[in-house]
Amino acid sequence: MANIKSADKVELTVGKIRGLQCTGEKKRVYLWDKEVKGFGVIATDTGGKSFILQTKLYGESIRLTIGKVSAWSIKDARAEARRLQVLIDKGIDPRQEVAKAKAEKKAADALAKSKEALVNDAWQTYLAYQKDKMQHSHIERGKRWGERHFKDHENLSQAGGEPKKRGKGLTTQGVLYPLLQMRMADINAKVLKEWQRKEAETRANNARQGFEMFRAFWRWCVSRPEYSAVIDPQAVESKDLRDEVPSRKSKQFDVLQRSHLSAWFAAVRTLNPVISAYLQALLLTGARREEMASLTWQDVDFQWNSIWVKDKVHEEGRKIPLTPYLASLLAALPRRNEWVFSSPAATNGRIAEPRIPHNRALSIAGLPPVTLHGLRRTFASLAEWVEMPRGIVAQIMGHAPSATAERHYINRPLELLAVWHGKYEAWILQEAGINFTPTQAGLHIVKNKYP
């Protein structure tokens, strides 16, 4: 090989290729084939040897690597060089063909992999996406989840079998869990229909909630290119499937009637003073259960008779009147910690599950079942007895304004709210048969009788 120069063209043989070495200061040397123009072998100073084709495309010199000499025979490499030259003569860049082939293979591999992906993989990505949106305060509340909504998604997708954080026993498997263990490619309307039918037999409300959550999740997947290629976008839109989804239970009876007030107050006032005050506060203010449970002493102003409620509609919360009877209830509570409705037995120091004692009080009073949210409905329902304007009812309850004027122009002062709120409380106490004389609740010391 010593008498062959880099520019010489020779009849390529295995021996000649084996003898081609990169010596001295050269980084690479070449051995060109005399049979096919531009076809040859390149050897580098690292010891690598490859078949190449050096030619021109649109007047520009290009070099294409065919493959390693250890993987290609001279005959096959020469045939490949001819094939590449034909493409170039047609104005086709083989490099683009290779890139296209690689991209197609990559896409095919990704598609095959995504077909094997479990629904749970996408579900966890979906929850992480929503969790990230929750951290950005500039996004409107209605366009990002709240903590409670996020927790509901976790609960309905949990595996179950873990010790309960409150109470005894183990957690129940969420209705979404069976779907999350399936491949995304296997989800279709028939599968979802059977899933709904099975879950609705034992827990209809959870089945409905689970379907609504899964439908929102599936529609999100349709909008994502990494999932849309492998899923059936119509899986959650089938009419037969929707026919299996339980209807929302009517809430028309989840409310206390005027005739119930006397028995309800009599029973509730026999409970633990903290629980009793909490339940009465829900009925007297129409607040959401967590809004009232998370009330701190810093939020209560006895001097100016107001309460600052953490609101799920308005980021800054809302200020509502502190009516006289409710003020007396709060003033009598022990100040164990920062929470108004405190509980020394609870991990976070405040009441956690007032539903149980409330159900006990309903049983004692001989009243039909009413949820804690039903007490909020009761406020809105009974407010009509004192002809409280609907706008004032909505502002006290923290409902999002619906009319343009309500949204942009009307912001009623606390004093006006207090006039109507006071009428409502006085009427409630009258119907409940409670004799109450207003006092300056926040200006006297109450002995802490509770540990």
C-alpha cells in the first residue's frame, strides 16, 4: 500500500482495505475505487474504516457515509454507492431520505411505545399539569383547580388498602383505579360502559363523579400529540355510555324547612360547644363547610362586627356581617389556638369531620338527612322569608355574580349587608324558639371551661 497515493484509484480488495492505515500526522486517508466514481474507503487515525461516496449535489461537494467496512462487503457497498448516485442525479439528497427514515422509525417506535403506555402514566402527567396551573395566581380561579378539587381526583384514583388518616379501617379503592391500570389504546366506549355499569351498582355518585373526571382527562389527552395518536377520542362521547352514567341526585330535599328549625336547634345545642357553634354558623351565614372550618380568630372582628371568610370564588376572600347571636356563640368558644373552631384531638388543631355529630343531632331531632352543604342551601332558601334581596344573599354566601351590574357595578357595604343579615338571624331565632338578648359579645371575658 505504500506506493498508492491518496488520489489514486484502485480495484478495491479486502487486502488493500486491510492495509490502508492512517500514519504520521494525517487524521484520515482515502482509498478510491476505480470502478465507481467517488466511491471509496476512508481510514481515520482512530482506527475506524468506512465506505463512503464523495460526489456533488447542485454544484456542492458532499460526502456520504455508507457504512463500516466490517459490516459491508465491497460488492454491497459499491451497489449502495451506485444507488445513492442515481438519487443524486435526480436531485434528491440522500441525507434527507436518511433523516426522514430515521424520523419515521422514531415516530413508529414512539407510537408502539405509547400503545403500551398505561392510562395511569398519562393521568399522573395530567395531575402534574393541573398542579402546576394551581401555582400561578394570575390564572383565574375558574380556570385552575382548587385544593379540594385536586384532592377529589387523588381520592377517586387511589389504589386503596391504606390505613385511613382519620378513623379506623383501610381506604377504599377509587372508582378510577381500574381504568388507570389499562393500556390507553384499550380504552373505548364499550370498556367505559361496562366500568360505569359495575361501579354504579354500588356507588352511583362516585361513578358519576369518576366519569366526569375521566371525560375531562380524556379530552385533555386528545389535545396532546403524545396521546392523541393512540387513543379513541370518541370513547367518552358515546350516547350508550352516557346513558349508563347515574344522574345527579336531586338536592331539593337537602335543606331544613321552617318547621324543622326548633327541633334542629334544640338538638344541635346539646352537642359539644365547638361543634354546636360551627353548625349554627353554617346555617346563619350560608358559608361553605371549609370556609367556616378554616376561620381563625384573626378573621373575626368583634369591635366592627365582621368576619373575613376565605373564599373559593374571590382570591382575597369576602367580608360578611358578624350578627349578634353568632357573635355570642363565637365569643364563648375556648381560644386554644389560632382556629375559632378548634379541636385538641385533631392533627391540625381544628375540627375535621363535623358531619358525624350533625347526623347524630338530626337523628335525635327526628329530622330527615341534611348534609353540611344542605345548611348552606337552607340559608339561601329561608332568606326568602324575610324577603332578603337575592343579590345580598349571593354576596353573603360568596356566590359568583351572574349579572353584568352585579359583576362590575354593585358592591354593597357591610352595613347594608348587616341590616338584612340581622333580620334573617332574628327571624331564625324566633322560629327556633330561642330567646336572645344582644350583648357586646367581644367586650367581656369568657372563662375557658374546655380543656
